[in-house]
Amino acid sequence: MTFILTFLVSLGVSAAVYPLVKRLAFFSNALSVPSKDRHVHIKPIPLLGGLSIILGFLVSIVLNYIFNESFVANRELLGLLTGLIIIVIMGVLDDILELKPIYKLVFQITAAIAAVLVSGSRIEFFTNPNTLTSLILLNPVVSVIITIFWIVALTNAFNIIDGLDGLAAGIGTISALTLLAVSLLRPDAELVGSYAGIITAALAGACLGFLPKNFNPAKIFMGESGSAFIGFTLAMVSMQGTLKSYTALSIFIPVVAFGLPILDTVLAFSRRLIKRKPISQGDREHIHHKLIDDLGFSQRTTVLILYFASLMLGLLSVFMANTGMKNIGILLICLIIVTILVITFIYKPKRKKELTNPINSSFTNEEKDNEEK
């Protein structure tokens, strides 16, 4: 009941503050102006929608702190909130001023370091690849470096996948609910699962409350303030919850749960390195762009396809948590095969689909006829 109430309060607040956030976006001139090389919308859309998610999340957390005796301000919560303050400042500044990538990276690393120092949370071990049943304990310095990398990478992963109306908000909801389910399956769920469960329930509700105004056609975008907030929160709570449990299996569960953003990020970085382009340079080669440009799917259909893929990965990670190491080999093989098939299917030679590209949707019917001729 606590998780349900947390989810509903967060959802309600997130949805209710939308008009105020939209006015603030127009007042501060925080608008997303479309560009042909990356964007699919054709007119300026207000940013700062992430503030709806942030407010919904924070209100439900504060109410839990006041009325829920089992939810206390421990080091983990203080570390999370410390990092989130820095992330929110960065996100709002970027939505209004459009910060340079190097400045955003400095903010992200600073937030990750602050969160680790205050919370004491870090990735302390890896699964032994030779046995899959034992652990490799990490050197404390190496552990902190890997932890910071995990937080920064996942923060950026949700920013990278935030390329279509409702995509990041929907996948954020699915990912948070996945971690909620996993936290409830922990052997010590009554002790640790409560904290992770409340954080993920609050985040899921906040994302879902924002989604109706963000789904195609979007009335507002979450911007960096929203995508970075979602990624950072999920990165932290996965360490504080999932990665502290399930022994050797723990490292696989969040990786699978966040499989879609992680895959898209890895492909984006690899693609830019191969083409010798700046890592921070945006392009129109992401998975969602490929589904639209090469395969001719509409925005809504593309988003629903990616929702389904994220949901399947989420269910897979819950199944892994529930069955332990028994079927891990089969699951990993299936996951690798599916990943290869997806990459092969999506990254095939481009078709001429200019007429289905939403960026050209402002053409008149006569102009389209002339283009076809």
C-alpha cells in the first residue's frame, strides 16, 4: 500500500504542475527549436518538463519521510538527493542556456562524486566471467571509478534516448517499475527493499504523470532536466538496491533492465568513434531514428515498439532475479541473439524514405507529388 500511495501521489503532482511548468518554460525562453539533422518535431516545443517529474518525485519522498516511519533520511537517501541537486541545476541551465557538452560532463561527474562520498554507495564487486557463480572484489579506488562511470554513463544514456515524444518518460517508467519489482524480490526486502521500492515507485509515478503531455504530439519536452534526473536516479538506486543483492547475478540485472538506453548509447559512441566524429556530436542514426527513417514507422509506432522492447528486457531482468543463476546461461545467449538480430535488422542500408520523415511533413501534397515524380 505504501508503494501504491507513493506512486499515485507522485503521478498526481507531476500531472498537476504541468501548466505552471509550461508557463515557466515560455517565460524563460526554454524552447526546443527543431533542426533537420536530429529532431523530428517541426515547431518549437517548450522544455523544462523535467521539473514536473522532479516535483512529483520530491513531494512523494517528503511525504514518505513525514508519515512513513520506516523511511528515514539515511546516508543513501542524502547521497542521492545531494547528487540530484547538482543534476537539477545542470538540467535547468542546459534547458534555458544550452550548456556546452564539457560543462554538462563536469556537472555530471561532480554530482556522481558527491553522491558517492555522501552515500557511501559504490559497486564493490564484479561477477567472475569464468564461473558466473563467484565474485571478484574490486580495489576501493577502482570501485569508486567504476561507480562514477556507471552513474555518468546511465545519466547520459537517458539523455541520448530522449529523441522522440514520450520515449524517455515511458522507458523511465518501465525501468523504475522493473527495479521496484526486483527490490521486492530481495531476500531482505523488508529492510532494504523498502527504500529502493519507495524511490522507484516515486520515480515511476512522476514519469507516468508527465507522459500524457509528452506523448506524440508532445505539448512539452522533459529536456535535460528530466532525462538526466531519470538516468541519475536509476543509476543510484540500482547500486543501492539491486547491486547489493543476488550475489553474482546482481551485475546483470540492472544492465538488462536498462538494456535499451545502454545499447543505444554504446552504438552511438562506437559509431562516432569509427567515423572519427566528436563523441558529443548529435546525429540521426539512433535506433529510434532508424525505425522512422529507414523502416518508415511513424513516431507513435516507433515509441510503442521501443516500449515493448524495454518491457521485455524488464521482465527478463525480473525473471533473472526470481530464478537465480539456474537459467542465466540460457538467458544471456537469448539476449545476445536478440541483440544481434535487432542490430542487423535496424542497421541495414538506408532506403529512400524522405517522404515518411516527419521533418518533411510540412510539404504540401503537390510538393510531395513533384518529389515522387
